[in-house]
Amino acid sequence: MVSETPNLPSPQDALLPDRHPQHDLFICDVADAVLKDVMPQMEHPFYSLSKKPEKNIRRYEHNGQWIQVTPSVKGLATIYDKDILIYCISQIMAKLKNGEPVSKRVRLNTRDLLIFANRGTAGKDYTALQEALERIRGTTISTNIRTGDEEQTDTFGLIDSSSIRRKHGLDGRLLSCEITLSDWVFNAIRHNEVLTLHRDYFRLRKPIERRIYELARKHCGQQTSWKVSLEVLLKKSGSRSSDKEFRRAVRGLAHSDHLPDYHVTLDGATDMVTFQNRGTMKTAIEGPEPWTGRVDSDVYGDVRNVAPGWDPYYLEQEWRSWLGDNEIVPKHPERHFVKFAKSWFDKRGRP
């Protein structure tokens, strides 16, 4: 029997070269973070998976809720442009780990960003970075929020502003820039909507591979496996590919077996895709042991004050679990616990 996918590369050959050694990566899945409350069943991303400028307005609706993504004249922000946000959030997470204050304004060393994202550092790479900043700044999101018989429409961006420093002259190299994240993104970080990425995420060659990895990371996580139909996976991915093209892409992933953290199998008879955990995640995010100290009894009273209605012992379990998942060892654990409880209540309200 002749194979349907001959001469497939090995898993390592299917990945881009590892240009620069990296530390662990953190990602805030921005789409999921804000839409979890607004549109729980939303299945489409708003980052473009196309390498060509995408200038059409995207609109998704579900149960009376809608979201509309409007690109600028430069085009819609792409999944590669998202690298900038990943870098910003990684910086913020590193500061949180060290107990340092954080803010929406993040200073970027552009060379560090390019190395972080496994990109080259030639002049064209700096130019591409500036173009990515322009697309992110120009992409706006509008969504409705329904409360009782009232409806409110909010419009916002991924970042509020950016400031760029370069060598003197229009052709001077980009040196650094400062980005002010939007409240939307920053609130997602404050509400703990953060996932750890495998370092090989930036070595995936195709936009659809990155998106499929994100979906597996979000839905399968550290579970043993996650099964989804090819049709639903295509819908969630936001790909504009035909069914045939998408099936070929997933089959290629299954045969080359190069997706980080997860094996992929496609059952051609049922069109079901299964993601199986490789067991590599713990190795990929190996770090210090989470805090295991004892909480002073007075702190539970503080937690009850900031999170009324919630069992402080339940919140303690959630907090300790979150510390472990995100490799955080707080400098002032009990203060951190109270802050976590307040953030929990701000997001969910009373139980």
C-alpha cells in the first residue's frame, strides 16, 4: 500500500532551526481571556493566519453576543504579530515571579524580542517588527455586553500605544520601543489567564500549526488526551482553508509528529482528531518548587473580606495550584494569597 504522505520530514526537520536558546515562555490567550465571560462558546480566533495582509472585517455571533474585529489599512494583526504580546506578557510574568511591581507599559529591547521569538536579527527583521507593531496597534475589537434590557458596545485595541526609538535617520535600525497594553490584555493577566508555551512554539513553520498547538494547549492542557472532530477543529482554528486542505495539514502533523507537547492522530474513518499528551510539559516548564508554607489564620479573615461568599480554604487550594502551574514562588505569600482572592472575586463575583 502506498503512503498518502511520502517523504515526510522527521519531527526535528519539520521545525525551524533553534536560532537562539530560550527560557520558558508564557502566553496570555487574549481571545479566550476576555471572551470567556462575553461569549463562552466563541470558537473563532481574531488573529489572521494568512501571510498576506487581511483587510476584511471579521464578525462572530453566538446567543445574542457578538464580536467584531476591524483591521487597519495595514491589515489584521497576525498570529506572528502575537509574538510581541507573548514577549510583553513574559516580561510581566517574570516580574510577578520576582515580586516586582508591574504596569501596562512595557519596555522592549527589540533585539531581545527577535531572539526570544527565534527570529533573525538582520535589518529586514527589524523592519518586519515595526510593521507588526503597526498592525497590532491598528486592529480594533468591538463587542456587545448585555445586562438585563440594556446593551453596551465597547471598542478597544490590543495595545493602547507604542513609542519607538531608532538610530538617527529614517533608515536607522530599531533600537527599542515601549508598548502600553490595553486594559483588556492587562486585565487578562491580572485574572490569571496565562498558559505556558513550549519553547518550540516559535519553531513551528506554519501559522495553522501554531494555532492548532494553541488549541491543544488550551483544551488538552496537562490531561492525558483531547478528542475533537476535524470540522470543529477547523472552525476553532479560524483557518480559511478548505476542508480538504485542512485535512491534509492535520494529516501532515500526525505523520511528522512534530507538534510540541502533543502527539496528533487523525482517524480518517470518523474524521476525529486526538491529541495525546507527550508528558513533556513538566520538563519544559521545570522550575522552583511552589510555596508550601502555612497560612496564618488571620489571613483567612482578610480573604473573606475581599472575596465575600467564597470559602477561603477552597480559594487557598486554587491559589496553591495556580502557583504550581505558573512556577511562582511569591516573596510575600500571604499578601499574594489575599491579592489572588481579590482578583478571583473581581472576575467571578459571588458564588
